[in-house]
Amino acid sequence: MDISGRGKVDLKKDENGIVWITISNSDGNTIDIEVLQDLLTALADVMEDEATRVVALTGEGRRAFSVGYNGSCVRLNDRSFLKNIYSLGFSISRALQTLNLPVISVVDGLALGMGLEFALSTDMVIASDHSRFGMPDLKFGLPSFTGIIPEIMDRFPSQAYNRIISGEIMSAVEAKAMGIVSSVIPDKDFSREAARFLKEINPELFSFYKSMRSSSSRSSTVDRLFFDVYDTSKIKIKDLYAFRNSL
């Protein structure tokens, strides 16, 4: 089901009670305001469906889970627009983290920028061999839009934080070595094995242990203040767009 008729986020449930939320946007499943709005709608629908066992967040096709926020968006230098993106991104990240269900990112290709942030907001990431992960947006002046970056220091080894904050792009194997990815599946088996992985999750036990984790004290206040002082002229939109297209 196309959430809004815009063809950017699809929601479907399979026979195993797994709800697939798929980002389906041109040019690497880029994220824009409409995608963010549709993701919130999809998550609201999931919360109302008691028959859902597992939620899988993924991207259309084999190039990318998502390459991040739309690098061709000319409004990225507009401070109030950035705050709006952040407000939506923060809400989605929190919903993914607190949903009382197993939420798994199924990554087949590039998970960059805001795409990586959403993947890290889920409970677990499984990835194909050729997948790559990183925040190259930071090198082009585009900040985090979910507030999750500071949490990386607490959840993963220090080298994971250092490599992400530097804008480096990591292979799936490298990301797994640092705990960012839970399972790397060979490309040729990915669709079948990813579906089997999700099917075998015990949602009751998973949700119980998830609820036992201490809730995040993360607040959007500091991040909102950041956007009040950040020099938006530092965002190199054309360079970021060209870089993504080169991958």
C-alpha cells in the first residue's frame, strides 16, 4: 500500500505478520519532507495494528536503503526549514526506538546520512554484502536530523563513533565488526535469508527485553538550539549531490 499516493513510502504486511515499510523514492531512496511525513503515517498505522509481529524498515531496489536527505533541496540553507526537518526526523527516530515491537532495518546497498540515522534508530540492522554505511553528509556541512549521533558513543565502540563522525563510509563487514550491523548476508541469498531472519524472531521475548532497556533521555532542546546558531551557508548542497551520484 502506497501510504499517501505519492509513491515514496510503501506499507505492506506479509503472511508472517511482518510489516514492511519501504522507502521508495527516486535517486537512491532519498529522504525529503514528503518521505518524512509518510514514514510518520506508516508508523502510526503500525501502532494501531495489533496483529503485527515484526516491523522491517527497508529501501526499494538494490542500490540503497537510503542515501540520506535530498541533497538537491535548495531550502537546506533555510534555518526554519532545517528545524522542520529535524522535528520530523527526531519524531521518527523516537518512534522507531520506542515502538513496542521488534523493528529491524533491512539494508541492501547504501545507508548514508539520515538513512543511516534511521537504521541506527531501529533495534537491529541486517545487511547484504555490498551494503555500505556512513555519514558523508557531515563533510558537506549537513548536520544530523535525528539527534541520535551522540548516542553512538554509548552504544558502540569508540572507533565506530570516530569513523561515523568523520564522514567515512564503511563496508558491511566493517560495520558488523563494530556492532553497527548484526548480520551480513551474501548478496545472492539476501532476499530469502533476510525474510527467514525476520520470520524466526520471537516478538514476545524481543519486545520484553526491549522494554527492559533504559529509555533514552535524549532531548531535542540542545539540537534545536544548535540550529539557531549553525551557519547554514556551510552546507555544500551541489557538492553533496555530486558525491552521492558518484557512489
